[in-house]
Amino acid sequence: MFRTVPRLRSMALRTFTGLLTAALLSSCASTMDISRYNNERPVLQIENYFNGKLDAWGMFQDRSGDIVKRFTVEMDCQWNGDTGTLNEYFTYSDGTKQTRIWTLKKTGNGKLTGTAADVVGEAQGEVAGNTLHLRYVLALPVDGRIINVNMDDVMVLMDQQVMLNRAVMSKFGVQLGTVTLSFRKRQG
């Protein structure tokens, strides 16, 4: 029995090292080569799509796939030159409401930055073809405290009115869940 204790410690250390390596590799693997979408159509011009009023329907699923929250979003967006303001008004299925105001700035060559009150630092984004890839840290309220989580958003323009969005939420390289949204731009 006494010989198994060092062996168990060794196995536990190898398991911990393997899990840590996998987590670090998975966090590095989230870097997407967005240039693969250069030829996809219709071309996403964020200043055109995110201009005016939009509606969105979404859900958050935890890492096991269970739907934890459903929500709707009303958006009112405006651009002035290379700077856009996206006012988002969330209504969750439990009746709670939230507002997020994004300021997006086009920085050239399909790249952009973004800020919002609950975003830590600056979001980094890139557009290619019909796709927008946006990465940022979100200060998320959970059980009375704030937890910073990494968000890796991919938005795909389907046609001039519809955009689909999938965001992976993670912490320390471990996936916590996904957010799925469908946007619809209002006509006229």
C-alpha cells in the first residue's frame, strides 16, 4: 500500500500536467485565420449592416449543452465616419433587462476595435468576406460577483437582413459555454 502513494502522486501530477497543457493548447487554438472567408458573399460592411435598427434572438448554453438563458435584443446603431455606436437592449426570459453600448472603430485593412462598459480593455475584430471575428474579455456578473471571461465571437452575414452569431465563452482556456444569436435588420 505504501508503494502506491508515490505512484498515485505521479499519476495525479501527470494528469494535472496533461489537463493544463490541453487547456493552454485549446486557448491558443482559438486563433482563427479569417482570411479563408475573403471570397464569401455577401460582403459584410459593418457600417452598413450595423446601421439603423436590428432585432436579435439568442440563447446561452453551458458546456454540457443545456440551455441556461434565452433572450431578445433590440439594437439601435449609428455610424459617424469610421466610428459606430451600437446600443443593445437585452430582455432575458426571466424578465431581467440589460443594456450594452458598444463603440466600434474601424482601424483599416478590415480590422476594428471595440469598447463597452462591461468589456475589459479593448475588443479586437477583423472582417473578411461575409465574416466578422471579434475577441474580447467580458466582465460577467455571476452570483453577486464579477468574473472576467474570454469571448470569441464569429458573426456570418447570410443575406442583407440576416446575420448568425456564435460566441464561445471560456476561462483559463476551458470552455464554459456558447452564445448563439440570430440578427435581423429591420427594413426601411
